[in-house]
Amino acid sequence: MRAEFPEIIDYTRVEDGGKNIIVCNDKKLGGQHGLTAENSFLAMFSYHLLAGDYRTALAEPYDVVLTKSLAEKLFSLANDNFGSVLGKAITIGRGSPLKITGVCEDVPENSHLQFDFLLSYITLYKGKNVWQQADYDFTYPKFWHYIQLKAGTNYHELEAKFVGFSDRHFQGTKVSGSLEKFYLEPLLSAHLYSDYEYEIGSTESPIVVWGLFIIAALILTIAWINYVNLSTAKSLERAKEVGVRKVAGATRGQLVSQFMTESLIINLVSLIIAIVIIGFVQKNFNAMVNHHLSLNWLFKKGLGGYSFSTSLIISILIGIFFSGFYPSFFLSSFNPANVLKGKFKSSSRGIALRKTLVIGQFTITVALIISSIVVYKQLQFVNEQDLGFNMSRIVAINGPELSDWDSTLLPKQNTFISAIKQIPGVSGAAFSWRLPGTELSRIYDIHRGDQSQSTHFTICVNGISPDFISLYEMKMLAGRTFENYDFNINGIGLHNVILNATAVSMLGFDSPEKAVGQDVILNGGNFKIVGVVSDFHQESLHSPIEATFFQPGSASITNPFSVKVGNHNVKATISAIEKKYDAIFPGNFFMYSFLDEKFDQQYNNDRLFGRVFAIFSALAILIACLGLLGLSLYSTFQRTNEIGIRKILGASIGSIVILLVKDFILLILIAIVIAIPIAWYFMHNWLQNFMMRIDMNWWIFAGSGLLAIAISFITISIQSMKAALANPVDSLRNE
């Protein structure tokens, strides 16, 4: 690409090396995240080196760059002397020694790429001839290619040229049997808008992020509406003030300036109080969202410049203008002669505006109530959904990554499984290439062996031990599970596979029963279908069920173990498993986790969204109710004399409460009618993030409407009951 397109000035390739065990002398550190990158990586990206030369740090085989934190864990450093570690050796697992050629600053949490160390790209192939051959393998999807363009380049125009480039060099349909296309994605868009099937960096849903941003904006809007409503509602109290000022010679411009200044002070004081509150709640909020958020990040110059500071200033100016504009012009328009004669009364336009604003803020409130219920129901549905397998009480144990990868490995794995099955409290065990909840590898160009179908497909693959399917209680639709005679120590000569129902359908078999005994061609080899399992969710409900096949798992030091334990004495059972592990795989790390908890982590962002959404929604509802309470207080005050006369004439407390409440409730009903289609539209789009989702039943909207009415009724009734119970003599004594 760089040779053919002058728009490209540099490039780098990156592979995600996953979690690794780092060994340095007698120290062993597990769970260290590594990336494999070309030498140009450090020049293209601004990871500051504390030691070493960024131009050559990843130039040679077996070069490695550590982050500051990893270097401090491995070595005793005095006065941050990171240069002292250059040239020293570490290993990844039982691999070849790696030479430390650099130490860089820790990666910020909000960086697209996360790593604890960088391994030179050429290390993957270790020799020039082998490297050149492997470098042109187009079927391995785990590399990410970053290109740097000349300033001012239109990347869409460059992307259009890739069609011819692909025809000249790639020809993906011939390589993989699938339609392939090169396209560009700006790095600034990757975090929220990446649609790659595989993604190296952390990504989030734009609907979630923008949804929370919009809610924050709506909360501000509701607060501004309250300010406008209460300012205009209290116009009678300020009418005489305006009249006196006008008589004393104040111009309309001076009055507008006065009221806009009041709005400015209120907004600025609110901002200061908000920043102080953030200082108190930040630690707890960070714990809830599991991120180290800080106002310091927001006020620094980020990728988009001082975007947050600018946005904050603009928001304050908008708030000052919109919350102060109408009240200032409304109040400054009073006729001083009429006001001072006591002939002033609220205009019909002012009353109409207040009603419109009440409808607006409760439209927002009802929409948020509906959305909160939908989010809660969807997350509840996700937790209760049948995944097609049972992972309760299954403990996931890491593979023996520090063991020798030789002919003894598979017998050791089988010995370990047999040994722990004898432990009281263990009811089953198996190993596999991948655990549920993790992404499976793919094999290209699978097709039927009988040539009845010309289409070739891509399919997911997992290698498993004989007990895997029974351990996870997967349902066999036809055929059998694997037996010990299906396996081979070296993984060579395997001929049997088990498909899921989606794969059977994709390959065009009429039924699971008819698929059993048939042949499929995989990687040019002939395989027989010996069984069919029902569909299952390998990943979260965000992902579709994919065509998948199981094959007898070959030996690998990365194969994790799945062990089903009982409900009693779990700690003692795991301790007994660890002793067997240490005896059979000496020198290895024993690390375990409960699979249901690990699988559930895929929904962490959804639960976070649900919690924050609920908090924001509750805050919005509270602010709307405070505004409604303020308006009801003022409305009741305005009608004090009327209430007193009605009570003297025999009106009941209930009739007076209904009189004061009905106008507001009518406004709430109008808001409900407007809010329902708005909430449906946004929640329908959010639910598209899930392949399996709830239906938005009518009762969600009806219940939300009734809840909004109930909240409003209670809010208004607080003051209405107080006014209805007041002594009419006190109301009329000054008439």
C-alpha cells in the first residue's frame, strides 16, 4: 500500500498477544497483556519512552519494550533508573529469551490500545525466509493494520482505490472462499463506531454513550425550564419592583441586563457547587463504573483539543441565555402605570408558556421512566435466558503455560482430569481450546463432501475433550459425542467432527439426523460428522449464534480446564484441585475463576449503563417534581382567596384538591401521549444491540404513564391538601 499510494506515509502492524506469564530470573508474573508490533509502532504512536530509542526498540527479533509498571515489578530500580534494565532478559512462558530494549510510560486507561509489553513483530517468525512466507498469509485475521495518511488526505477517496488493489494482490474470494473488502476506519471513530468482527481495542456502544449524554442534557433542560417557569410565575411579586424602577428612570435594556445577570450568577454558582459535589462523589462513582474518571482528564487538551472546556463554556452560555432571556424580556415589558395601580395580572401568553414548559419537562420525565423499565427488563431477560448449556458451578482453570509442549502434554492433561474426578465434590472435568464467553477461531472454506452444494462457508471451531459436551449439559440432537478413540496425541489424523444446528442448516442438510455420517471438507481434509448438538450462545446475547463445529482437542499448554464442583466445601475442593495441578504441572501458575461470573462480565457495560441510566433518570424525575411542586405552591398561593370563599360556601376538601390538581394532571396526560412514541423509538434502537431482546409490551408504556401521574399527583397534593385544610378566616381576613 505504501509503495502504491503516495497518500500513505507510514504504517504499522499489530497483533494482540493476549495475557501471558512473564518470567524474569526467579520472578513470575501472570496476566501480562502483550502486543506484537512493528518497529514503526513507537514512531507512529506517542508512547513516551523512559529508556531506549523509539526508532530501533522493536527492530530486531526478540526485542521487547516494557511499560513502567511492569519494569518496576520485575526489577529493583533506584531513583527511576529505567536505563539500567536495558539489555536484560525476560521470557514469555517457556519461550526464548527476550532482550529489553526500552521502557515506556504506562498506557493511559482511555487509550485505544492497552498493553504491558511490546514484542517485535519479526520475532513471530524468527528467521528471514520463514518470516517472508508467513508474512503473506492472508487467512489469519488477528492482525490490525494502522496506516498514517498525509495531512489533508480524503480517506474515502483512498478507500475507493482499494478495490483494484485487492484484485491485484489479495483476491480474498480465492483465498478464503468469502467476499473480502479493504476499508478504512479513522482511529478517532474506533472506540464507539468500530464494526470490525474482531477488534483489538476496547469498544463501546455509541447508543449507550450518546444516550447518557442526552440524559445529562435533558436534566439541564428540565432545570432551565424550572427556572423559566418559576421566574415568570413569580412575575406578580416582581411587577411592582419593575414598575418602581421604570418610574425611577430605568430603561428596558438596564432591566434586561439585571435579570440576565441574575441568571448568570445562578448558573455560575450552580457550576461551582456541581464541581464541589463531583469532588465528594467521584471516588464512589468511579468504583461503580469501574473506571478511574477524573475532571483533570476533561480539562486537558485531548484528541479534539480543549473540547470539554469549550463545551462546558458553551453550555453555561446557552443556559444563561435560554433560562434568562424570556423572564428578562417578560418582566421588563410591564407597564409601570398599570402595575403601580394594582391592575397587573399574568398574561395569557405567560400562562400558555408555563403550561407548554410543564408538558415539555414531563415528556422528558415519562420518556426516561419508560426507558428505565425497558433497560431493566432487557437486563433481566439476559440473565434469565437459556444459553444452550449449563455453566453453573463450573470452575475455569488456566492451562499449564509453563509446561513443555511435547508428546507428554496430552497424557498429562488426561491424567489431571482423571485425578481431579476422584476428588470429593468434583462431579466432572474437561478441557477445551476456548471457554464459553470467549471468541472462537474460524476456519475458511468449509463445504459439503458430496459436492451437492457449490457454496463455501466460514465456520467457528473449538477443540474439546470427550467429556466437554456432557459436562456443559449440551443437548445432542443426533449422533454421538466424542470417544477416547477419536483423539490423537499430535492432533494429526483427526477425522470426526460435531456440528451445531446452525452449521447443519448452513451446509444445507435437511435435518440433524441426515447430517450424521455425512462428510465435510475442512482445510482440504475430509471429515465425518458424528454428532449434532443444539445451538448455544458461545458469547453474550449481543452476538448471534454462529455456525460452529467441535473437533477432538489436541494438546496445548493454553488449553483451559472446566471443572464442575459441588455446593459444599467449595474452598476445600479447589484447594485439593490445586494440589493435583501442582503435582502434575510443576512450576506452573494455578489460576481459576467461576465461569458464570466470567461469562457475566460480558454484560458489565450493560449493567453499568442500566445503573447510571437509573440514577440519571431518578435525578431528572426529582428535578421535574421540584419544579412542579414550586408551580403548585405558587398556583395555590394565587388562589388562596378563591379557596377560602369556596370553603365558606361549603366546598369539600376533596373537591378543592381536585380543583387544584386537575389542570396539572391534564398537562401530564398530554406529556404521556407525546413521550410514548419518542421513548419507543430510542429504546427500539438500543435493543438492536442485542440479538435476543424483549418485546416492548403495552403495559410498559401504560405503567410508566400511571407512575408519572401518581408521582405528579402526590407532588401537587402535598400543597393542595395544605391549602384545602387551611382556615378560610386566615385567607380572607385582609379582604
